Amino acid sequence: QVQLVESGGGLVQAGGSLRLSCAASGDIFSINIMGWYRQAPGKQRAVVARINNNGRTEYADSVKGRFTISNDNAKNTVYLQMNSLKPEDTAVYYCNSRHEYLNGDYEDDYWGQGTQVTVSS
């Protein structure tokens, strides 16, 4: 199994910045992609950004140009730099790791406990 520990959430004013961190431990050798998802009250969990073990990134349209995902493979850690934050970014942010195949199927899917991000107007 994989353990994921997030940090960096908090309360920030609109226009401000936060950096989230996620450290993976345990059976990490099969991981080939990590990402950040978020869930607001009454809504389903949705992808924010993902990065594979070669550094290729994907972003939700709502965060393009504002958020940057990066990783440090030596530390098994992924980061999410969030700039120009908006009230609609308020959610619980979850770190995810998995082994994903070229056809989109995946296995060994693990989640962190979540960290709250609140953006005030």
C-alpha cells in the first residue's frame, strides 16, 4: 500500500497564493502518475492537475495559468503552487497516486486525507 500525506492548506484572501505538498511512502515503485483533486460541499471530487513520472502535466481548464503542479521524484513528493486564488477554489484538496496504463485503465489507486483550502472574497 501507499501512504500519502498532504500539507499546506489554509485560509487566504482572493488573489493570494498557497503551496500544497504531498509526500508518498510505502510501496511507491509502481506509481507512474500523481495528482491533485478537489471536492467542494455538495459536489463530486474533480481533477485539478496531474503529473506523470516524466514530468508531463495536465490541468483543469478552471486553473490553467494560475496553478502549477511539479514533482521531485527523488523525494516521492508532488507540489501544487496555487496563485491568483479565487473564492471558487475553496474546497478540500486531495492528493492521489496510481499506476495508469496507456488505455486509461489504472490500479493501485491511493488517496491522502485531504487538506482544506479556503479563499475569502
